[in-house]
Amino acid sequence: MTYQETCDYLYSQMPMFERQGGSGYKEGLANTQALDEHFGHPHQAYATIHVAGTNGKGSVSHSIAALLQECGYRVGLYTSPHLVDFRERIRVNGHPISENYVVEFVEQERAFFEPLCPSFFEVTTAMAFKYFRDMDIDIAVVEVGLGGRLDCTNIITPIVSVITNISFDHTQFLGDTLAEIAFEKAGIIKKGVPVVIGEATSETRPVFEQQAAEKSAPIIFAEDNPEVVSAHMLPNGGMHYHTRRMGDFDGDLGGLYQQKNMNTILTVFHILAVNGYLAFSETAKDHEKAQYELHEAMKMVAKKTGLMGRWQIIQDKPTVVCDTGHNVGGWEYLSKQLDMVKCRQLHVIFGMVNDKDIKGVLNLLPKKAIFYFTKAHSARALNEKTVQILAAGHNIKGNSYPTVQEAYKAAMEAASTDDFIFIGGSSYLVGDFLKNCI
């Protein structure tokens, strides 16, 4: 098989939540454990960091990976979903897994895994863990796919667990209350392993505390003693941070939500330092070295790890920005940021998938924008006409377009050089845009 044929096989033959929704979600760890045993438990060959949460886990995972790379480690990074190419999911020191490895893995192992009827994510996770061992990495940053407790990445015992935040998402699998969702996310907490909680609420905090206590896991709430004192956006779209112990520095990842993410990242930094994985002490020389490594890493996260779609500026005149925020928690930040945009006219290319709280997001959309309703190339995507009708019920009006390419073409034709075009509402919409429009 060619690489493209192999990807088509994985997409079409394996149940895949990202394309099919609930019918592509397989709960439980039986297949994962069978695959893990078949490959000789590859994840035990290197250290791991496990990252869960409703929003921000991608940015946090990539940032931690960039920091570890800057400190000299050989770093594996496993994230999802991909935006343009399957290989984005599995990286070593920022370099995607090779096409040949993907093809050979499937050709050589399908006779074993096909009888298991595994999901796409189960096969991909097994591929990633084996690839990291084959590439002789030092440490892997592993992003949870969905939830935590029953996610197939949850066979690892990390050196630190991270839960960024909890908001309503995937309620059909994780529960209808924040406490229920927090319980599922807290399933990644392991016995004796420190866990960093980025953000907590009165509903979720007791859940985290109870699960950590039952596992004798040290728990650190990043909000309780915030490392980030203040932050503001830079003209280039990034963020400038003023911190308690790590000085002032710039981060290349844009978005108001990155301040919360950075607070989580810096808390993880100190946990890693205390446990001997990073150089940091009270001596001036070590502290200066640690600051330098952190500052260098944070200003080049996207370059070091290949991260895309986080308040990503595509061009100026007109300014074009895309962001993968796709639920109410993400749009609480995006709506504030769009309100801050200074431009002659704001244009929003918007679409969502069918298992998200679209009414909740519509309540947060900017009211003074010109809208272009569209859909991603995914079976889960809401029809653009449906989105248009739902939006009209919230006094949001605009035209509909069957593809992102057509919506973007219309927005570019309508926009002047002083305008601002935003593309978002779905990771898959942003993926289509990045693949087909730039």
C-alpha cells in the first residue's frame, strides 16, 4: 500500500470517533492492553507525561514537549486530532513519523490487530508507543484522546499527570455534570504520581482531591499559587508573560486562553525540576540556565513541535486568523478576543460538528460580524444550512457555503485590507482551511 492508501484504510476500516461520532468510540482498555502486550509494552521503555482536560491540553502538551526538547531530551509527542496530515499525531523532536513507518506498521501488524476490531485511536496509540521505543526517545508527552479513565492512553504510568480544566464536552460519554466529567478525567491520576490541575471549580475540585487522596498522589492546583502574574497580547499575535519566578518572556502561541495554559505549564515545569528532570535550583547559575531554556522554548513552541491552529495568524491585509476552539469553554475566551480586535469589519467563517453545544457557542459569537456559515469535510459536521438557521434564532445572520474553500473565497472578496477574517468553530473546519486554502 502507498501512504495515502494506508491512511484511507485506517480511516475507513477502523471505527473512528472523529469522523463517525459515537459509533466510532470504543470504551474500555481490553484492545489496548492486547496490543500493548503484543508489542512488548513499549511505553515502559521511556518516561511519560500524561495530559488530559477539556480545553488547552494540546497547547500544554506541545509546550511541555518544546521545553523538554530545549533542555536536551529526545521527546516523543502524541496528540490528536490531526489538522492536515495523519503524521502530525506522532512526532519525535517535532519531526512527524515517517510515511514508510506508518505503511510498514499497518502491513506487518494488520493480521494481528484486525481480529480485535480495534478503533482507529487504539491502533494509532499502539503505533505511537511502539514508534517512540523504536526511535529511542527519553520521554513522551501523551495527550489523552477522550476523557481519561477509559482512554486507551491510560495504560501509562507517567512521571506527572496534568489536567488542564473541565467544561462541558463529550457529555454523551463523560457525564452530564462537571463532577462526572472531572471523575472521568481524574482517571489518569496514578498511585504516588504528582498531578497538576490547571483550573478547578467548586464542583470539580473535591473530585480531584478525593481521587488524588485515594491514589496517594500529590496534587497541585496551579491557580492556588499562580506563576503567571500578568500577560498581554503582542502585535505579532503571541503573548508576553510576567511571572513570579521565571522572569518576563514572550510566547509564540496566541490566544487569551494561553495565560491559563502557561500557568499550568510553569507549574509542571517546577514539578519536573523538583524531581530532577529539569535544571532548576536556588543557585543563580542554575536558575539563569533554567530561565533561558524556558524562554527559548516558549517563543518557538510551534516551530519546535509543529503545532497549528491556536490563534494562528495566516496573513495580514486583511488579517486572517484561525483557531480550533470548538466548545463553550473555548469560545468564552475566543469571544473576548474577537471583541478586542481592532478592524474596519470582522468576518467570521463558522461551522461546528453535531455533538457540540452549538446553541451555547452561538450565544458567545460576536454580534457585529459578517458570517459565512459552512461545514468541514466530516460526517459529523453540521450542515451549513442548519447552522445558518440556528444562528438566525440568535439574531446572527449570514450566508451559507457548502465548503470552507467557498466561504473563504467569499470572505476574501468582500474584505478590505483593514478587515479581519476569523475561521473557527471546529478543529475539522480549521483542518480543511489549512489543507485547502493556504
